[in-house]
Amino acid sequence: MSLLQKTIECPFCGHPMHLSVEVTDEDQDYIEDCSNCCNPIHVRVHKDELHHSVQLFIDADDEQYY
């Protein structure tokens, strides 16, 4: 397990935001509120063992399902 420090931009307001992600063997899927506009940011973390990398996905989580 390791800690990943990353600066991202809020998909709503573009404000830079520091994100600390604890990387585990399991995928993570959670919501982090923007420190500037307070909108919910969808964060997904995937540890790729084969390529020895961590994939971080950030989106606005505003997709609508019909």
C-alpha cells in the first residue's frame, strides 16, 4: 500500500485541488468534494499490476441514465 499525491483540476470550476490517494490492491470508487465550489468529483483509482502503474480517473459524475 502506498500514498499517491496528485494535483487535479475540478471538472466543474477548474480550480486546482490536491488529492491524496491511498493505493490498495483493490479498485477504489468514491466522491471527493471540490474545496472551491463544493461540487462532487467522482474519483476512481485502479492499480495496474501488469504495468506497475496507478490509473486515476476524475470526472464530474453528472452522467444521466434513462
